[in-house]
Amino acid sequence: MKSTVHLIYPHGERISCPDAIGRNLASRLSRDFEVVLHDWDARTVIHPQPGDRLIGHPHPAPGTIFRRSVREAGWTRTIMLCPYAHGDLRQVAAWDTVLPYCDAHLAITGNYWMRTLPASPFAHWAPRTTPLDLAVDRRDFPPVKTSFAPPGQRRFLYIGNTAWVKNTGYLSALARARPEYAFAWMGQSRHPIAGFRALGARDFSQPASRSMLADYDFILTAGFSDANPTVVLEGMAWGLIPICTPQSGYEGYPGIPNIPLQDLAGACAVLDRMQQTDATSLRALQAGNWSLLDAHFTWDRFADQVRAALLDQGRAALPPAPLTRRLRLRWAAARSPYAPWHPLQLARKLRHCLRPS
């Protein structure tokens, strides 16, 4: 008889994350476990039966399902699975009170953040933290880029929202510094990105939206605390060349050139170099990226790492953290835009309550 895994993660039908994470993970784990899916913002509590395992994403609001259930006695294994980046403490500081109840922390994060974890305020998390690279299903993101524009005529595309960690002001600064280049944005927000042509939100499961991508050569993102954004992998799958800050999670990949954070001259130099790179070299980067997607950034590999963590029996001790660090993290969590009492979240709840049924 299969043991049961309770998976707390968004798991809708959208091809984008976070839904793609929950859906793909549940499908693969069901080969070895009975998987029960739960909404991450539910306010119920799961009472474990013998042999049950719990894995999921804690919600910022106290009293939600993972934060309540992980405290229940009787679990065979408890694992926190969520994005991690420490460029802005407010993103993940709330989990400092959750991790002690977890046997392990699977951090959906890029190599930049793991490399710098020991010097961060979350250094005491390291013994229980294992990095987990995200993935894409290449059938959902088929190649669209068959040729690159001539040098000097190549276009840059940003895909995403304007959340503070995306650092879109830096994108605007790049556009001002290089007005001769074409910059565009696919996404939705009340706040425009100056210097970027707004193309609106797009559903990339639709061929018409995907065909628009072929007009662009590079995916550009400048996050300062972005864990492991899948738009980088999606751009690779479509055949565009991603360009990003190391703080967007990815560094050290030949096919993902990095621009320095808050160094406008240095970032412009990278854009200039990519504008002038010969097409043969760009095609080589494109082919290398496709090979990397097939070998590394796959849902099978993602699920295999999760499966191994669920079957593991170890629980590393967490070293004590200085009181000043603990207090700093509590203060960061209290000020987080994700905290339920933050004005942004209160306004969101009010809009939801006022929305016609």
C-alpha cells in the first residue's frame, strides 16, 4: 500500500508557475505515493495518519494550512518547499519560525542565492536547505525563434509583473541609456515601465501570443531578489537568449549572460556586446540552452529530488542564531508586503470582497 503525501501548493491548469509546480510534482509523485493536493491558502489543519508525509509552501498569513499542519505530531516527514532569495529579507523572513518544525527545506532557488547563503542572515538555515532548480515542459514552450536580427537591430523583451523585487526601475534606466534599442514588456500592472513598449498580458499557451515572441531576440530581467524565475527558462525554450542579473538567480551559465546589478555602465556594456555578437555565436548559445533544458531543468529531475527528500530520514540540527538576527528577521517579516496586515494585502482583500459575484 502506498503511503500518503499531502502536497500544499498551487496546482491549477496554467502552464506557468506556481501552478505548474504543484501540478507536475503531484503527477510524478503519484507513481510512488498517494498524493492529496491542498490549496496553500486554506485554513484547515491536516491530522496525519501513520506513514503520512507533509510537503508544501507556507502561506504568509498565520493560521493557514501548512503553518498549522506542520506543528501536528505524527508526520513521517515534513518538508518546506518554496522559493528562496535573501536579497530582500521581507520575502522569506516569515519562514524562520516555520523551518524548526520541518525536517528539510527544499529551496526553489538559483545558484547565486545558494552561493551567498552562508554570508546571509539565513545562514543558520543551511544545514536543512537543499537547492532545487525549477523546470519547464518544453511542449508548453516550443521554439519560436528561428533567426536573430542583424547586429544593432536586436530587440529586448521583459515578461512579468512590476513587483518591487523585479527592479523594473533599472530596466527603465537601461532604456534611457540606450534609446536606440527596442525594449518591450509583456505583462500587466497599473505602473508602466518607462521606455518599454507595453504589449499587455499574454497567454503563452496560445499560438498567437507565442508568435509575437519571435520578433524579439533577448529576454531581459533585472531582479535584485528573484529566486529562480521560470521566465528565464521559458525564454530559453522559445529560443530567445536570456540576459539577467545574478540576483535573478542564474549565474555561471554561458547561455545566460549576466548584467551587473545597479551598475548601469556595466549593464549597458553587456547589452552592447550582445547586440554585436555574430548570429552564429547566438545560435550556439541557443542550442546550448536547449541542451541544458533537456539535461537539467526538467520536471523529472525536480520530482526526483523531491522524492528523495520525502524518503530521506535525516533531520539536520539547526545551529542557534544570534538574538539580534532573529529579531531582525521578525521585524522584516512584520514589514513584508506579503504580510496579511500590510496595506497592499488589505487592499487586495477589500477588492476581493467588493468584486461582484
